[in-house]
Amino acid sequence: MQRRDARLGLLYSAPLSLFLLLTFLAPILLVAAFSTMPEKVFNLSQAPDFSAYRTVLAQGYWKSVAWSLFMALAATLILLVVCWPLAYGMAKVFKRFTLVLTIGVVMTLFVSENIRLFGWVLTLMKGGLIEGYWRHWTGTGFDAPLYNGPIIVFGLVYVYLPFMLFPLAQGISMVPDDARQAAYDLGATRWQILREIDLPLAMPGIMVGSLLTFVLAAGAMAESKLLGGRAIITIADEVQTAFTYGQNWPLGAALAMVLIAIIGTVAIWAISKADLDKMMGGKS
């Protein structure tokens, strides 16, 4: 019976597996192949020489990789702290109001990321909404808080909040109320309950939310361009420049493969630590 179920499972998953193979794995393999080609070529007929990877190491592209990973990590940690109280309220406190919050957060995704970020540019720029009104009321102005690292991290936090909030709320909902109440009855403090009950039992949601946020933020580009004004050049920006203005496809492919390797390693580690079966409501 189990073998029959296994065969049926393989059969039913075959169309989706083929689709993923063609749309996900094939482009990555193509990028990987281009990354081994000599620089400034536009086909795969040349002998591989891996010169693009030497260029990545020699020309300091690691700084863009480091900045991208650092800002992604900072945004992930900030979102974890910011979203925890709201996610706890959605899972345990708000009840019917949770639906209103969910709709409100989801509706922000209906508007293009670039449009939302342009809204912040108009709000924070010199002579914009905040500085303009402040100068009108007080007669004094101030420099725009744009074009620096912290504002890029703010943009990442703003854009990717839903990707941390919803998995976190799902993870917190798995924490039994009886366990928390029993800990209270035994004299545990709120910090002890948070550290020894809430965080361990909500770890699947924490891992999934952190993974989604980190992966998306590490490959983000609009935040650094619109809010950062190229004060910090991210790895995604370097990839775009190599493929377009630089017309150096092997270099762009090598940069992309470096990012894919790093993100893939982080993703595999996180998935191995998260109990996804429990997260989806199955048996562990």
C-alpha cells in the first residue's frame, strides 16, 4: 500500500517537477555555464576559463556582497523584533481584528514596490513632505535622511514586513496556551516564558520568516537605488550593471552564482532546522 502511494505521489508530482525543472533549474544552469566563459562573450561556444570569477575576487566585488548580506541580516533582525508583538497579537489576542490587520497588510502588496519607495523619497527628500512642512512652520530646514545605509535598511524593513509577519504569526499560533499558563502557574516570569516556551515552539515560523526576509532582502535592488542613491552598491545592482551597461554576461553570471551559492547555503541550513511538517499542521 505504501509503495502504491509512493508511486502515485511521484506520478502526481511529475508535471510540477517538470515545470520546476524547466523554469527554475534550467535558467540557473544556463547562468552557471555562462559564468565559466571568457569575459565579453555572448555564447557558450568558447572554452571555459573561469576568468569572470577571478575578476570578482580581484576587483573588490566582495564589498557589494558583504553590504548586501549585512543589510539583509540587519533588516531580518529588525523585522523579527518589530513583528513579534504584532504577530503575537494576531495569533493570540486580536481574534476577529486579525482579519482586518491581515487585509491591511496584504493590500500594501497590491501596489508596486517602486511606487511605494518613490512615495518615501517624496516624503523624505529635501523640500519634500516632511522637510517642506517643517521649514514652512519653523523657518528652518534640515538635510534629507536619504542616500545612506540606514535608509536602505529602512526600505528593506518596510517592503518585506509581510514576509516576516505572516510566518511568525503562524509559528506563534502553534504555541499551546496550556503550556504558557502552566509556566505562569509554576512561577515563571514573562522573559522565562518567552525564552523557554514561546521562542522554541515558534521556531518553525521564525525560521521560515527569517529565511524569506533574508533571501529577498539580499537580492533587493530598488531600495538601494531609490532610497540609497548609489551610496551603497548592492550585489544585485552589480549584476544588472554587468549584464546591461557593461555587456559582460560572464561577469554578471559569476556575480549571480556567488549570490546564489551563499543564499542557497543559508536556505538549505534554515530548511534543515525548521520543522516544516509541523508548520503545515502535519505530524512530526
